[in-house]
Amino acid sequence: RAGHAGSCSLEFDLAINLVGQPLVRQEVMKGVRGFLENQNPVKPLVMSFHGSTGTGKTYVSSMVIRYLFQGGLQSPYVHHFSPIVHFPHAEQIEQYKESLKRWIQGNLTNCGRSAFLFDEMDKMHPGLIDVIIPFLGPSWVVYGTNYRKAIFIFISNAGGEQINEVTLALWRARKDREEISLQDLEPAISKAVFENPQSGFWKSGIINEHLIDFVVPFLPLKHHHVKQCVVSELIQQGLEVRPGIVQEVAKSIPYFPEEEKLFSSTGCKTVASRISFFL
């Protein structure tokens, strides 16, 4: 039921189309490769994407889904949750817990190789996500379903600020963002995401029981990355790539910190909508 075009093409896609995220490429490939090669996994693949706006989190998750499932996000085996849409009212959390559990269970009964995307985890009511713990761990069967071939992706802006701070501090210490390792970022992400009362992962068993296989940090993008985004957006819209326009669009985006203006405040998020102003 899941059709994939092989991980080499995913690697190619990430290398060509994902701007400025070597760490993401490495971690996602590790996860997806293991997911495809292991016929008897001990648990589902669980990845958590962290970073500020416009750094590629949603983009990468849709890339991964496109490779694993025919029809990508439109596949009947891919399920997408957004707290604002699906779980808007804090006072209905008990109902949400019940329906979320039933929904995941039902879909896994239908197809064990299903994908579940949880968007904006930072807006998820604390406690809600814990109902899916039984589906993430290494037990054989939950509620009569074998669910170990599923994939769960959590997406969150939480930790983005901390990732940006670490990246900036390392830059000031003469370490380029290309040299940044997972170890450099993990403590900061953990603090921001897993120890924060506002976070959907707050005091979550998902963390305590180490059920996330890959915590994937998305770094802030620099001016030349934004230019790359402008170029690919122009190509995608079938427009001529003129250096002047590329420069203008990239310059029109806000950068931080105030003095050095190193990193884009919105990543590549507003590139598409800004292009029309400069044509």
C-alpha cells in the first residue's frame, strides 16, 4: 500500500531542494532508511521536527510522505492533525483524547503502514498527546493491532528560538552553521520543548520513555539561503531568474540580530508572496 521511489531519490530531493539544512538531511535519511529496510521493526518510526518559521519543517515532512506513500499527503494512509483545527477547545480535552485514540487505532487496523503528522505541537493541549503513547512504544499489539510499521512526525516551532540562539553563539565563536552538530543543539531543544509548561510535550511520557527516535533541528537561514529559495520559487512559477530580482526579494526580508543581520526572521516563508512585488 505504501509506494516509495527508493531512498536514493529522497536523498537527491533533499540535497537539491532543501536549502541549508545538512543536519536535517542526515537525520531524516537515517530515519527513513531504517524505516524502509527493516521488515520487523520493534517500534514505529517517531521523528520530531523543531525550528523557527520558514526553515523547512512542513516541506521536509511532505517530501518524506511523498516518497513513502503514493499520492503523498492525499494518500488514504496519511493522517494530518492540527491542534487549532482538530483540538480547539481546552475544556473538551477528555473527548479529544478518546477520539484521537480511536482514530489512530482505527487507521492502524485498516493499514499498519500508516503515517500520522502532528502539526504545531507547541499549540497542542498538554496531556492530549499522551493518549498515543501505547502506539509509539515497542509492545507487539495494542488493542488488537500490529502498528510497528507506522510513522509519526511531530512538527513544532518550539525550540526554534533556542536553536537560533545556539547557532548565533556558535557563529560568534567562529563556528559556521555547517559545522554544527546534533550534540550542540540537543540540550537547548530539550529545555525548550520538553521542559516547557506551554508545550504539547510538557511532562509527556513520550519524552520520559524516550519514544522519539529522531529529534531533528532546523537551523535559521542566512541571506544566501534565502536567495536560493527565491531562485527556486521563480523557477517554480515559470518566471525568469533575474539576479536583480533575486537580490531585491532577499533584501526585503527582515534579518536578525539587529546589528549583524545574519539570519532571516521568517526563513523562506514569505518568499513566494513577495516575488510579485518586485516583478
